[in-house]
Amino acid sequence: MGFKMGIVGLPNVGKSTLFNALTRTAAAQAANFPFCTIEPNVGEVAVPDARLDKLAEIAKSKQTIPTRMTFVDIAGLVKGASKGEGLGNQFLANIREVDAIAHVLRCFEDGDVTHVEGRVDPVADAETIETELMLADMESIEKRLQGLVRKVRGGDKEAVQQERLLKQALAMLEDGKPARLVPVDDDDLKAWKMLQLLTTKPVLYVCNVAEDEAATGNALSARVAEMAAAEGNAHVIISARIEEEISQLDEDEAAEFLAEMGLEEAGLDRLIRAGYELLKLETYFTVGPKEARAWTIKAGTMAPQAAGVIHGDFEKGFIRAETIAYDDFVGLGGEQGAKDAGKMRAEGKGYVVKDGDVMHFLFNT
């Protein structure tokens, strides 16, 4: 399991440039006019993880298979999108399908690139998009509540639960706040997720700055950082232009270019790491002579469910997991060294998988 991140923003903030760079394709046409993205473009990228290469080197694996992350480039939203302005509700529907939202915010001045509102104000841009998502949620909730009336009167338990949750969300939205701020009990979590409200999606603000400001940011990105901290959201600083240039270089050239720009790593790495933290995701590994492979799970996942990410039969017939911590595997020279040192553990169904675990699953067929 990887995860799917929707790239959203007002027109001409650098969404498609960033998407092209991240996916190393030119599938999304980047042009200086609104709505150049007519259909949502989808691209998959390998999640960079130096640990995977190290494990493969020690185990002499023939190939490495990283986990993957999906980016969805969604057309530029404008004020009034919830009422069909611009390209309207079809793009709001695309957002429902993603796990998290990356708000790309223009934090650069460039007279050659038109801003749809005629000014550069990333905080106002973020508020415009959030408002449209909130309005769309309110409209959706009101329609759903009308459709639930008969079932609620009939005492349908699921309908009663849905109505209660929808009313809680509506109250929060009417107070001018996103639905993600509604406190939800564990018993309601599944039903809450099924509502698929736009403003329950975790948000990552992507500050798109000029090339010479990628390492330090600027006054505009500082305002976004302040806003993100106040909301409990995350932010990253990226230059879409730099990412675009890096995507055309080989590994050595990219490293040299990053060093020249005063950057320790590519924006893609920072973006994925921030996305993992946002969604509380972790990685475990399977390692052998044939392949070393990374697998993504939610933090707190039990061993049988982690096995199920590989194949459903692994979860159904789970017996135990032979587990080695990453540091032990590396420090002791691989599986045999870890075994000899007593660092390979047999873990049962109640084991919570930890980030970096190297695992081998035993199961009944």
C-alpha cells in the first residue's frame, strides 16, 4: 500500500510543473493560463528510502522494489467552484478519491505568470480553496440529511449514526472550520470515513518559491508556515522549477545540482516524508537473495494485517512473523548475523509492526 495525494491549488501556482517534475513525465501540460489540466493526471513515483538500498546490499538481493506513492494533479480551483464556477464540481469529486491534499501555494513573484486573482497572497489562496471545499461539504451534507429522514424515523441504526455525524460536521462547517476538527470517537471512525467529506482530508501546504529561495524560503512561505502551525497542518518549501530541472538529470548530476543550490535533498523526498508523517504511515521490509522490498502500512498495524498487505492469504493463515529490527540487521551483517546474536524475534498476532522492521511471515495455506 502506498498512498494517493491530490495536488490542488488556484490556477498558475505551479501545480502541473510540480506534478511533471515529481512523476518525471510531461503528462500534465504546464501553461500560463487557467485550466490547462482538463482531466486529473495520475502519476506514480517510487518512494526513496536509503534503508532499502542498504538492506539489498547486505543481502545481495538481485533487485530492489520500493513502495510507491501516487500523485493526482487536479485542475485549478477558483472562487465559486462549489457552485460550478471554473471547471466546477467534477474536480471536487476528484479530491474525494485521495488520501491527503497538497495545497500548492504561490510564494513567488513573477510578472510573466498571471495570478487568477491579480495578486500574490498564499494565505488568501489557501483560504479560497478551503472555503470552496467547505461549501461543497455543506451542500453535500444538507442533501444527505434530507435523504436520511425516512430511515431515521424508521429507527435504522446506521442512518441514526450517519445523521448524528453529519450534523456534527455541519455545525463545525457553519462555524467556519473544516470538518477534520470534529472530535470523533473510535466507535464512529469507520462511519465517519465513509462520509468522504472533502474537509476531513489531511492537508499539506506546499510553498512554491523561486529557485534562489528554495533553501531558506521567504516572507510569503513564512506566513504559510505560521498558518499551518496554527491549524495543526504541515508545510514544505519547494521550488517546482528546481524539481523540474532535477527530474531531467541523472543521480550524480542531481546531487551536484542540489549541492550548488544549498539543498541537502530533493523536494520530492521532503514532500513524501511530510506526507508519510501526515498520514501516520510507516515502512517495513522483506529481504532475500531474489529481492529487497519495501511495504507501507499505517502506524499501529498488527503483524497479520501487515502480512495482508503482501497477500490476503498471508493474513488469513498467519502463524507468526520472524522479525529483525533494521539497525540489528545492518549492524550484524544480515539475517544470519542477527539470528546468531539472538536478535531475530518470533512475533505473534498481537505484535505491532515497527517502522524499519525486516520481516518474514509464516502462514498456513
